[in-house]
Amino acid sequence: MISFSKIEYLSPRMTHFSNDIVQCYDRIKSYIHRTPVLQSRLVNERAGCSIFFKCENMQRMGAFKMRGAANAILSLSEDERKRGVVTHSSGNFAQAVALSALVLGIDATIVMPSNAPAVKKAAVADYGAQIIECEPTIEAREAATQKVVDAHGKKALHPSNAIEVITGNATAAYELLADYPDLDIVISPVGGGGLLAGTAMAGASFSDTCQVIGAEPMQADDAYQSLKAGHIIKYDKVDTIADGLRTYLGDVNFPIIQSHVQEIIRVEESEIIDAMKFVWERMKIIIEASSAVPVAAIFKKPEIFTGKKVGLIISGGNVDLGALPFTVS
Amino acid sequence: MISFSKIEYLSPRMTHFSNDIVQCYDRIKSYIHRTPVLQSRLVNERAGCSIFFKCENMQRMGAFKMRGAANAILSLSEDERKRGVVTHSSGNFAQAVALSALVLGIDATIVMPSNAPAVKKAAVADYGAQIIECEPTIEAREAATQKVVDAHGKKALHPSNAIEVITGNATAAYELLADYPDLDIVISPVGGGGLLAGTAMAGASFSDTCQVIGAEPMQADDAYQSLKAGHIIKYDKVDTIADGLRTYLGDVNFPIIQSHVQEIIRVEESEIIDAMKFVWERMKIIIEASSAVPVAAIFKKPEIFTGKKVGLIISGGNVDLGALPFTVS
């Protein structure tokens, strides 16, 4: 359990947040894509509501993580930029940091577990980052990262629990609400909490009425349990097909989620796979299992969504096409 | 070889075509989706030009065929509507006719070869159409269709060689040119010729400068050979992964293509698969092999496309997800 305190600027009108998000957006906008918003009659028919899919699967490197990584790196001091950055990740944040660093001409080191898929290592290497392999445990990853910090003075970037990253993530919902200001609800998946907290910041800042809801696998429901308990719950081991959501909340994003997220909906693995297949087949877009979690949540809870205008953050589309969790019936 | 004559209204300024397309669009627009136009920096970097993807894979039933089928059925006389329609198809046109007929409340019969995939038969049956099975030869299909016409007076619909279908197809490029009037080139795949002819009609009608180019598998290059010979060439047997492009031109669409298509580019099977994989992985959209053919053509011929604004009709996205022609490297 991590101690935390409400961060200072959670005022009712959120003016501080909205300034931060607007400034962040100006900072990163030339380094990111303004992703399209898609709709689907078939999905709406099944869901009983109007869903506006914010397609961060079409973001640079294939996930919203580019927003937070770009903002974190653009927020470095001149001295920090010279010394470079380090992060540990086997997933999208590694690629986001590597690409952002490449674009901005700074040095990046990525600590990756030895069992990370070759395709992900190759993507990071393609972006010119240095890879350090370590044992596939969280302790080994953190130790290897700290070693790089100590030896080379590099700045360690956390994938979800740093305010620069969270504010960068908030720009996805900010763009969505700029396009569709009258959304009743915005829903995003929750794993490490960085996307949901950013989405909640944007919802609270740029709409008086829009609710923000999180969606989480039942088998990794630490965020749901954390909100219920009033403190961060961590599981030793979680197993879900939504591999982006196997992490836990942090002391920076948790208070934002506590203050500005109405509810977290939990879904079963079979519901995630069903929703993922439905989106692939009916919308013809490639989404990660993690992105199917909020779709499954909407299908599961018509009492919350029926008749509403719902924004949904499709978090990413980096999928191993050779290992799909479904086949065509 | 089929005889043909230039159809009368191929005048230099195309006013007749443009009226037809506008009227058609008004007729069908409430039955189709206005599909999104997507762009991709990574694809543009590889291609050396700016490509505007008209995503007919996101059209109703997953392909542009909905446009032509809807227009053909909406153009029936009252008497014809009462008696219903019949077509033979194992692919997207079957689904398009079945769905259009369902939406418009008329009776549809689809002749399908006995070896058609179960998933395609199920889709047609789901739309409420009657299925008649026949031997998997073109002669058996035509005979079975004629039998339905003779016995029940149903109107036979051709998937690509009827002016109503071609005009319906033209509305895809019409929408694209409405969004992006300054395109230098529009490119589409060519199989039966219905999409390319429609695209050429729209290009000639709504732009003074836009060229229209077709793209075709080398292994099914009957359209290329037909243009070269000045008459329609048919192959007895073609084999290409682009299953939507295994058919040949007809006497209605060929003269339109002759007059208004600048060039047909041919690509190898490996180039099609490479382009398909590139679009899936980089753009995160699901496209059929047939839709990868124009992408491969652009990659292959930088001397034609470099620096240009290119519209590209993504013809469809109905793919057997269990049988992809590529794996992730």
C-alpha cells in the first residue's frame, strides 16, 4: 500500500487542470496525431447508445502512450534532456518513450524483461533506443532502472504515475470533447491509472456534466477494489488477456481517480474477447484486448448507458496478429 | 469476347454522369454510411505521396458493394420490387443485395456455389435472403440464376456490369472528392470493373484534373490486357489472393474504363500481401486483400505518385480472421 494525499489543485472548477491540459496540448500537438473519432451503427444497436470511439489505436506507435511520453520528455529541463531518460516497460510505453526520444533527439534507455516478445524489442530498437535486458520480475526491472539512473544520471519516467504523463494522456479526451462537447459519459480502460486519471481530468475540466467511468477486467480489478477500500490495492499476480491492464494505481493518479471517476465497471475475460471480436468484425479496426474492456463494459451495463452519448477511448492497437484470442465462427 | 459500343453520354464535360451520380446519391444516402477518410503518416512516408483512404471497409456489410446494390434495388419499378431480385455471388455483392433487400422490404434470392464459405452463407441467411446452392462453376451459377428469373419473374442483378450498380459505386469517389476536391489521382482496384468504372465516372464528373487509375493483380490482369487489346479479355481461370478481383470486365463498364481511366497498374501476389500487412499493422484497419492491391500499386510506382494527393478506395474489409495470408515477423 502506498500513502497518498489529495493533490492540491483539485478545485471544483478545475481551472488549474484545464490550463495544464491546454498548455500540454500546445506543447505536444506537433508530435502526435489528432486521431479520428469513429462511430458504428452496429455497435450502437447492440449497445443501445451512441458511442464515439476516439481511435488512439491510430496514434503514433499505435497507442495513447505517445501523448504522455511526449509530454514527459518535452517537460524535461535542459540538463535532463542532455542526460537522457530511462524507463522499464515491455509494452506500449517503451515504444512511446523510444519514439518520442528519437523525434526529440535525446538519448533513451529501455529496461525490458528477458521474456518480452521479440517484435516489441525490435520496435524499440528500430526507434534507436538502447535496450537493457533483465529478469522478468518487477523488482529486477526497478533495480535495473535505478542502476541506469545512478550510473548515468538519466531521468526515470514512470508509465502512468507521473503528472506529466497523466496530463499528456488527458489530451485524448480533450480532443474528443472538443469534437463532441455534449458527451454524457467518457469511458476508458484502467490499468496503471494514467489514462483513466487523464480522462477524468479532461472530463472535469471541459464539461460540466460529463461523467467519467473506468472499465477493468474482473481478473485484475485492483482499481475497483482500491476505490472501494479508499487506498491503493495491489495484487501480487494478475492474469488477464488485457495485457495492458495488469498493473496497479499509483499515488499521483489515484486521488484524481477518487475525485473524478464515477464508477469502475468490471468485465469477465469472455466478455472482453467477445467485444474485441465484435469490434474487429463489425468496425474493421484493430484494437488491443485492453481497448475491448470498455466496449464490454458498455454491453454489460445498459442501465448506465442506454440512450446516452458515450465517448470511448480506444487505448491502442498493437496486437500480435499471429495470436488472436478468437476465430471466426 | 463481348461486343460493346461507347455509351452515348460520354461527353467531354460529363454533365450527364454528374447528374446521374448526384441523383443516385440522394436516392441511396439514407441507406449507406458516409464512410470516413483516413490518412497515415507512415504510409505516406513509404509511398512518398499523400494518400486519402476512403474506408469502404467501414461501409454497411463491410464493402462498397452496398452502394451499387442499394441503387439497383431502389431503381426497380414497382412491379419489379414486388417480384423481388436474384443474383449469383459468393462474395460481398451477395451480402449487399441481401441487406439492401432486407432494408427495403423486398424479396431476395442468392445463388451461391456449394463451396462458398459457411460464414458467407450465414451472413446472407442472417439478412433474410433465400439461398440456392449450385455447382461451383460460372455456368451452373448463371443457369441457376436464369431458372429463378424464368420461374418467378425475379429481376437478375449483375454485381458489376449494370449502370445502376456502377453509378451507385461512383458515390464513394463522389463523397471523397467532395471532402478533398484537389486530389490529383484517385485509384481503385479493378476486378469486374464496376468500382473502377464508377470511380472513373466520378473523377470525370467532379474534377477537371483528377486522373483515375486502376490496380490489378498480375495474376488476374484481364483488365490491363483488355485495355491494351481494345476489347474485353477473359481468362478461363485466375488465381490470386485478391479474391474480389477474379472476375472480368463487362460491356457496360469497359467503355467507361476505356474513356476515363489513365492506366492500370499490375502488382505481384507478394506485393499485395506485403501492402495488406503494412496497412493492418500501421493503420490498424482491417482491409481485404483486394483493397491492398492499389496500396501495392502506389508503393510500386513512385514515378507516378510521388508528391501527389492520391485518393484510394479501400473496397472492403470482409476477411476470414482465421486465415490471414501473413504473420507478424
